[in-house]
Amino acid sequence: MSGKRKVSGFVMISVLFVGLCFAAFPQLSQSSLVKASSILPDSNAEYADGTIVSTSSFLNVWYDWINVSDTQIINYALYTPTDYDYPVPIANLLGQHLHLADGSEVFVASALDGMEVYRDVNGDGIPQANFTSGESEILYFMYSNMSDGYNMAPIQKFTQNDTVHYQWSLTYENVYTYLQNATSHLGVAVRVKLDHFTLSYDFSVNGNVSNLKTNFDIGKTKDIQTFDAATQSYVNSTEFSFDGLSLSLLYATATYASKPYTTSVNGEPYNSTTTQDLAVEAEAAQVTVDGAKAYDFMFGGEYTLYTEEGSQTQAAQIETYQAKAEAAAIDSLPIKLYGPTVKGISFFTKQLNLTDLFGGSWPNVNTSYNASSLVYRICFPVWDGNQIVHDPVYVGYLGSATIPEFPAAAIAVGLLAATAAVLTTTKAQGWKAAKKTGQLLQGGF
Ligand SMILES: [Ca+2]
């Protein structure tokens, strides 16, 4: 690793942390369909994908956008041109803007802010962490800030059982991750690659209920290296193992509404910034605007663990387990070590001008964990470093949803088999030479 890259890697790690959600009251816009935005080139389209080129940074934003009556979906992901020579932070934000039945508006976003490795000592499936006292089941924070390549599968629209679906995905290949000891700030203890990290989405509307299914496919760990104090370098390790360890994904949320809103977990009022409970096992969380349900986070369900990868001659061996989720108090976050900023939001500040995106008048998005009424972890109690596939769902409650007219017979589900590639890049950087990525995507689901 060159000196330049080593320095830049630590810079990116130090930058990685940002949050959100605050009590703000935008004025209502007059129309439920969004007008043209100066941020998104095709915001008046029913759906669109593309690049938002930054004029001040090499960090470009890939966007996916759906704009149908009463609701809009925004999905942002960070990437860079292939000739960019520095590590790329992996950042992904998913937001939904809704018009509710009483005419009020709400925007809810979830930002993936990192992964954590924990040892579930008390056997409840979720990580207990208290970085004030120093007692924690969380052993490592995993920062994933560069990968060898990216594949973006653009939005495809089709009907299934008379319901219109929009699907899209993003894959990071050979994801470089850095494990930092969770209870001390001693730098990177372990470096490891994830074979891939794929985020896939399926958005549909039934009546006045929208469903946004999010699918994670987290590749198997490989190429483990540990820090050797004697040589001050990273060396291949056969001793370090993820056996017996669990994995969680840390999310912050941002919520803005035109009327006062509240957040609840398992039906009880909840706020990550004020709760005394460090970790609450969550089956569901909900955003309520002026007493009316607006948005549900549906947690739980099963996930698939690939204990043996498949090959041309042998089927993959899989096991299924119950996924857990945890509503997390701010005190269970390492803010004292890494600062109060949710990186998964702060990278997109310029692209999150809600007034520009949705009309009306909205406040600036807050990037602090201290503004996030719901911080949550999606937890995989059995991991062992293996590949995981899981798909939690976010549900929106709309005013009077109608999907644009669509000839149901025109496009079948088989559309998913179509080959589509809008953007595929391969980067050559990191501690080993990158392998070439494919130039075409086979669907993406
Ligand atoms: Ca536990």
C-alpha cells in the first residue's frame, strides 16, 4: 500500500460518521406530483436513474428515483470515476416522501452507516453496547470504504398479479473493510474483503399502501489480514476467525413532517435520543404524523446463510435463521470515539435539498445522530463470516395512491431476465490488484 493510500484511508475512516431526524414543519406543496428538480435531471419522470456529477468533489452520486402519485422514492449511492485514485466510501441512503390522507407530508430516510461485529454473550440475538461504561458485546466496527467495482442495475418496471413493481439494484464488488476495535481507538486491527455487497430494491403500491422491499446480499469474508506490530504492516492471517461472531448493520434515520410526528417501536413511544434503554429488540417501528400512521419499518423475518458456496458441480449449502432488529440508544453508539455525524447522510447533503426535490418549504437535513429519533441495527445472530441474504420491508401509508396507467399485458415478469447495464466500473486500487469486473449485468435480482 502506498503512503498516499494509507493516509487517505485513515482520512476516509475519520470522516465516516454523520445522522438525522428533526421536528420541522414544511409548508404544504399544492400538488402531490413532484415538479422538476435542479438536483435530479429527470425528476419529473415516472422513474429515472443516473449520475449527479459533483462540481466540487470526485465523489459522484448515483441516484434512483420513482415519482408516482402521492409518493416519491429516492436512493443515493456514492461512487467515483475509474481514474479516481483514492478509496471510495460506501454510502447508501434510501428515502421516501409521502402525501398522507389528511394532506400532510412526511419524508423518511434510512442511511446505512456501517457494519458491526458482535459476540452475543447473553444469547438474545442483538448486541448490547455501552460505550460510556466500556462494556459492549460489539467487538469491531467495520468501515467499508472502497471496492474494486460497481454495478448499477437501473429501475425496471413490470406487473405481477396486477401490481406494478419497480426494481433496481447496486452491487459493490470486492468490498474492502476495516475492523476497528470498538472499545479503543487504536486504528485498524483487521482488514478483510467481502466478496460483494449488493443492495436490491422492489417498490410497489397496493391501494393506499406502498411496499419498499430492501434486499441485502452480503458476500462471504475473504483475504483476512491482521496488523503485525513488529513490522508495522498487515499480514495474511490464518488465526483470526469470524467463527461464533454475529453481524449487525447500523442505520440512522431522518424524518421531517409538515405536522408534529412521533416514532414508536413495538407500539410504544420511542426516541433514540432520549431513551434510557440502550438496546430494545424491535419487531417493528413506526412513524406517526399528527396521530396518523405514515411509515412502518417491518423488521424480523428469516435470513439465508450460505455455509458453503455453490459451484457448477455442487449446490450451495444454506441455512435459515431469524433476523433480529434493535432500536438503539444514542449512548450505544461510539460517538465519543468517532463523532456525532452520520456519514451515510452527510455525503449526500447537497443532494438532500428537500425543498428542491419535493417543493414547498423544508428545513435543511440534519446530519447528526443527535437528530435521529430512530437509530436501528439489523442483526444477524449467526454469521461466522458467511454470505447473508435478507430483505426487510418499509411500508408507506399514502393519501390516495394511484400508479400511472400501465398496460398490464405489455411487459411480463420475464423483464427481469433482460440484460441491462447503465454503469459498470472497475477500479484498481487497494492492497491487492483488482480483478476485472463483468461488463454486463444479468438482471440484478
Ligand atoms: Ca446480546
